[in-house]
Amino acid sequence: MIKKILMATDGSKTSVRALKVAIEMAKKMGAKLALVGVIDNRLYVGRTIRASDSPTRIAESVEDYLMQVAGAYLADASRQCEQGGIEPEIVIRTGHPAEEILKEARRSKADLLVMGSHGKSGIGSVLGSVTFAVLHGESRVPILVVRK
């Protein structure tokens, strides 16, 4: 029986579609739903973003900016859950996305992991690179991939 669903999201159109599936599954199964977003820290090394590019219009570290972005798309996802009658748990991790998603699945004792087939790093292949890595990683949790 599925008691906890972990939904990996990056705010992409495909992850929004996967979120709808996760919400419906959680409602029908009476399961809890956790949303996880991962900030990929391999892409920056202690840099700052220009004030003009920042939503707050002040110079800030790239990590702080990415944390704001993750918080924003997770807040949107949370609102969708609440509109569907589900109170989600929100988790933000920093690191390699596939590794952090798999770690969170183990940590949260999820019974099912839901994610989109292509996220923001998808480049026209059959699967996005994070989804591919999660599917081929060491997971004992069943994984549902929602296509775009």
C-alpha cells in the first residue's frame, strides 16, 4: 500500500503535469505527499548575481538566488496541492539532483517517487538527464515517470 508519495519537481511544464498525477494518486490512496526541489550546486562556485538580474534588485549569491527560485516553484506546487485537498511537505536540497532525490526518497521512507520525464535540464532525448540518472540509480522505491 502506498502511504507516502515523493514528488520531485523543478518547476518545468513536465513536472507540473507529474504533480497533477501525484495529487490525484495521493487523494485516491489517502497518501501523504512530499514535494522535493533540488538546487544543483555543481553549476556555480561562490559567485554573485548582478543586482539588475535579481528579483530583489540587490547583489546576492547565486545560491541564495537559486534558493528563491526553488522556493517559488515549490510554493506554486504547494498551492496546487492545497487546491486539490492535499497538505504537502516541502523539502529543498542542495547537491546533485538525482543523488539528492534518491536520498530524500530513502530519508522520507517514500513508497512511490513521481517525476516528469523531462525537466529543466532535458535536452530532447527520450528522458531528461536527472530522470535517467534517478531511474538508473540505486532505489528500492518504485518510480513513476510522467511523460510530457
